[in-house]
Amino acid sequence: MVLRVVAVTHAVAVCLQPVLAGVYLNGSGTALRLHEPIGLGLAFASLGQLVIATIYWRSGGRAAAVLVTLLVLAAESFQIAMGYNRQLALHIPLGIAIVAAVCAFAVWTFRPAAAVRRPRSSSEVPA
């Protein structure tokens, strides 16, 4: 399932962000220089995930995948703005919420509830 691969990749990248922030707080300017482009890349990853989630939904999957991805995209976009504006009082708790949401979504893609429901063909319908 492509959505699963994208969701897990997204989750790994999201989990890297607080690690880089912590390394920066320990005095590494390089960590902050990596934190920024990865954060921007996450928004693009969300856009890609949105396309894949939409295809997944239209092929019989759950619409919740699209809704969750839209919410994450909005949160990541706001997160980028708060980071550039140095609004850490919002940036840090929102980052925690994003990590939780993206990781929970990635885990959800492995659950049976995420399986694409295929309509029964006419040959499978009992007579």
C-alpha cells in the first residue's frame, strides 16, 4: 500500500524534527540549518500524501485519510509560519501535536480498518 509507505516516511521525518531542535538547543547551529528545510519538506510530503490519500479514498478506502492529511497539512503550514516568526510558545506544542497525529496516522495504515474495501462483483452476489 503506497499510502502506508508515504505515511511511515512522513512519520520518520516528523520525528527527526524535535531531535534536531534539541541538538540545536545543545549548541549546534547545523541542526537548526537542517530543521528548516526538513520542515519545509514535510509540507510538501503532506501534499503528496494528500494526493495518495485521495486516490486511496476514491478506490474504496476511508475518507478519514484525506481529512487527517488535510488537517496535518494545515498544521504543518501554520507550524512553518510560527517557526519563522519565532513564536515558540505555539511552535513547540503544535510540533508535539503534529508528531502525535502523523505517527498515529502511520500506525493506523497498518490496521485492518485501513484496508481498502472492494465492492463485491456481480458474480459474488448470492442468487
